[in-house]
Amino acid sequence: MSITELPPSNDEGPGQLAIEEEDEEDIDETLRERLIGLTEMFPENVRTVCGNAATFAMAASKASYGFTRSALWVVASAATILTLPVVFESERAQHQEMQREQERQILLGPNAAMAGSGANLYPGMMPQMSPPPGAS
């Protein structure tokens, strides 16, 4: 009994099983085998050109990947070597300035740290005031 002789049915009957068995027979052919079979449709020179183009594309992508990887390594390592000393030095200078302000605050009182280094006052002393303009 062939597929054309089976009566059509909406539920899964013997006709549906026969179609599924035939579909399973077609799956035996792999994608690679199908592609190789399709190449026979094209002339030899077209296949050669396409193969060479694919080989060139693969080699070019590998070379560009290697160059990009090397360039990224050079840029990242140079940036690290050049910027880290600057960052560390500025952090150290900031820390020293904070320590100086803290020592000034401890020695001269809380308001002296705000006044800056120009006010040479001892704790508890008032700044000298000039006499009023008409008091001479």
C-alpha cells in the first residue's frame, strides 16, 4: 500500500504513520551531504572562487582578531603604567594635605583650620585691629 492509496484522516492513523516513516528516511542525509550535492550545480571555476573567498575571509578575520588583541594589550598596559603613578602621587598629596589640616586644627583650634595658613594666631589671641580712622 503506498501513501496515495491511504485514505486521508484527521487523527493519527496508519496513513500518518506512513508519512512520518518516509520523513525519517529523508533525515538520513546530513546538511554537509546536501551542500556537497548542491555544489555540483555550479561550474568548477565558481566553486574555486567561492572557496578562495571563504579561505581569505577566514584568514583575514583571524589576522584582524590577533592584531586587535595585541593592540588592546599594548594600550591597556601603557595606560596602566602611565596613569597609576599619577593617581598614587595625587592621592598621597591629598592625604598629606588632610594630615596638615588636621594637625593645624588640633594645634590652633577648629576655626584656625578654616582660616588657612595666613593667620599666625596663637590659641585664645584676638587679631590686632587697626585704630578707627578718626581716633588719632
